[in-house]
Amino acid sequence: MDDGYGKGGLDPVEVFKKNFIKPGEGYFWRDGVWYTSSGKDYANAIEKGAEVFGWNNKWKGWLKPSKVNGSARTGVGVGVHGNADAGEDVVEAQVRLSGDAVCFALQCHRKRHGQRSSLCKMVAEVLNVPVDRVSLTDPDTMINPFNFGLVGSAARMP
């Protein structure tokens, strides 16, 4: 799709703002069922992110560097990711408290590093405890609650 945007001279931020699914719009999900989006309209968030980043000043066009320093070239790009509406995938988690009420163990199946730290931070914030008192169990189906699972290209095997 990027090739088409480039050939058309389209600004990718504008393309994302216009084409990101909006609340009330419909789509087919991986189960083959037609859903109506109950998500948010992210156009303002995309616009604000571009503004804070300085997109209009840094992006010079497709395959055009935004900065040249001798033989070094610097360019910028943009990507937008969305996920399923709440309730389309089933995920369960539980927090267990140690017997001495000092440590908290989050039991769920998320295993990517960014997800792990983010989930521990959320538990710490909700429970109002230091994040170093929260741990995340390994993704083990014998002890953790049900999860639809990680799907998509990140789960592919070579």
C-alpha cells in the first residue's frame, strides 16, 4: 500500500486519519463475521501525534530524506496500529497476593516484553503499590486463565 501512497504523492498521516476505521463503520474480522466498530475515532490522536513529532516540518515526501549530513541520510515514517474492539477477543487475567501481602503476581498469557512491563505498571497503578512489587507469570496454560492468544504475523514461524 505504501507504494501506492508514494506513487499518488499522498501524505501517509492524512491517509491514516482518513482510513482508520471509525465508530459505527463495519468490517470483517478473522472469524469471518461482520462487526460494527465500537472503537474510538483516532483521527485527533493521529493528528496530535503528528503535530508533537513535527511531521509537517520533518516529512519531505516519499523516499526524500528529511536531513542530509554528508553521506548520512535521515528519513521519517509513520505507522498506525489498531486492534480488535473490546469484547471481540477473550482475555482473562488475575492478580494473586502473596501470603505476607508484599508481592503481587499477575497471571495472564501476555509474553512480549513491552506488554509485560506495561501490564505490571497498570497493576501497580491500580493497586497503588510500587511496580517492583508486581511480577508477571510465564505464559503457562496450567496456571494462567484463558486467553485467545497472540495472533498475526508476529506469531509466524520461519
